[in-house]
Amino acid sequence: MTVPFLDLNALHQPLKDEFLARIGEIIDSGEFILGSAVEEFEKQFAAFCGADHAIGVNTGTSALHLALLACGVGPGDEVITTPSTFVATVSAIVYTGAKPVFVDTDPATWTIDATKVESAISKRTKAILPVHLHGRMADMATLKEIADRRGIVLIEDACQAHGARRDGTQAGVYGDVGAFSFYPGKNLGALGEGGAVTTRNAEIARKVRLLRNWGSEVRYHHDEHAFNYRMDGFQGAALGIKLRFLDQWTEGRRRAAKHYDRRLDDLGVTRPSDDVGRHVYHIYAILVDDRDRVISELADLGIQSAIHYPIPVHLQRAYRNLGYEVGDFPVAERLAQKWLSLPMDPNLSESSVEQVTSSLASLI
Ligand SMILES: *Cc1c(COP(=O)(O)O)cnc(C)c1O
């Protein structure tokens, strides 16, 4: 038996007729961009996150970009973030003209080390941008305390954390504003690209709505220099259908994670602390030595694994101009060399987990 990394087809097949019916309705109505399907999804997603506002956009990267802009981040500002993330977190900061300032990663939870944030704050610091990596929320209580005390904005990269919760607060509303991605492989994925900004702040929501649509409330009247970051109707419809199943899918991921935890503890495999509230397991990763060999031997046994992500952002060539070097963030660098993502899927069965872990046991 092969174990795929993620089986999207199995999630989509039972919904295919419903997708096609809604897509047919949109073709008939001509509401290809924004429109009622997107508005409906925005309401449902806001309710799901406990937000007053959710604004649908075309990608998670755009959601981050607009969240930053709506908080007033721009040239001359600094934004504190983590090098242990997908590159888009950092790209979005650079799009605004602000400078990303990295802080090393917490070795226990793999999210930004909140105890190191304060010493990275300067007069130019405008925002802190933690990433809820792999679906595990950052230490938001500490970050919020720092942000509030220092008068800094707190923006969540929740692109991997749909439905995560910590201290009783949902991802996307713990800070001032949150950014979600609906890239197909995310816990809630579109049938194409998609993203959303969530907030309880009416002014931030107003700005994001303006900025995603050419700075225009009245057609051909442009109040701000802005973008075309609109969500399309098909994606709004598909996301509305899939959102109904998200809690159930998350429970499936959490069940699979428990099975992994039990087996891997027996094997003495190193994994991060999951004492972080409701972790939604976008990714289930462990640390292994000799990772390339393990990946290829797992593949020989029919098990797909992956790396999220092999190079921390401060060492990516694209951002060499920021001036960071090997050794600047030893935790982030060590994790990037060792972490390995195992199959994780809402329908991943206990027997598949057993197959993955017993194969691992024979390799490490
Ligand atoms: C996926 C992702 C993004 C970007 O989202 P897109 O929809 O692909 O633009 C940003 N940050 C993180 C942490 C992500 O995982």
C-alpha cells in the first residue's frame, strides 16, 4: 500500500456534483469576480474565525500584502518576522517597501521565539508578523503583550492555520489582522488560488476592501493607489462548499496526529511540543538525521514525505541583500536541515500511520 502525502482527490470526489452545480450557476449569472458566492463565503469564513470581517482575495500572499498595507506598513518601516516560513511571508513585507527583520525560531514549538522579539524592536518597527507554522499557533499571548505595550501592530500569517486556536482565541483574530491562504493543498483549499484577510477592526477591513479592488468603491473613481487582488466567483463557491467540512477534516488530521504521536514517542523520534492549544496539523513534521536517505528509502516503501522548508528565508538567495549570514539564526538553520514532513491528510487512517511509523522505525 502506498501512502500519499495528501489525497485531495479523495476530499473532492464526493463534492464534485455540488461544485459543478454551483459553477454552473455562476456561469449563468455571470458573477465571475467577487459577487454573491464570494460575499457568502466571506460571511461564513468570518463567522468560522470569530472575525467581524473576512475579505476574500486572490492569494494568501495578497492577503499578507494587504494586511500589512492596511496597518500602514510602508517604506522606512521594519517588520519583525521568522525565517522559518514559506518565502511569501517575507516577500509580502518587501512588497510594501518595509524591511523584514528576523528573529530566531523557538526550538520547542518551531514558531517565532517570542522571548527574542523585544530585543529586535527599533524605532522603525511597525509590526510583528508571526507565522502559525504547520498549523501550530505562535506564542500570541506574549507577542500581543509586547505589541500592545510598544504600540506595534500584530499581524498573523495564518496561511497554514485555518481553525487553529490558542488561549481560546482563533487564528486570524488574535492579532490586529490575519492572512489566510486557500492554495489547494492548505487545510481549506480552493480549486485554484485564493486567500482572505480577517479582522475585528472595521477600518482595517475597509482599507483591505478598497486595496483589493483598485482603490475603488464607485466604479472608475479611484481613491487610493491599489491592486487587483479580487477573489473569483468559482473559488468563492468552492470554498463555501468546502468550509462546511473543515472542522470534520481538522478532527481527522488531529486524530491521525495522535496516532503518530503515540508511535513516534515509542520510537524516541524528536518532534515539536504540541502544547499550543488547538493545533490543526497542516503539516506533521519530525526531526531526522540523514534526511535525504530517509526520504528516498521511504519513497521506495511507497511513502511520500516532504520538506517544509529546506532553506530558512534569511539564507535564500533572493534576500541576500538583507545581509544575513549562515549562523545568524542557529535554531532555524538546524531545523531546516533536519525536519521532515510525514503524510498528513483528513482521512489518514491508523493503519496508514502504522505503516509510515514502522517503515520509519526500520530506517532510523
Ligand atoms: C501558503 C503560504 C503563504 C502564501 O499563500 P499563497 O496562497 O500561496 O499565496 C504564505 N505564508 C505561508 C506560511 C504559507 O504557507
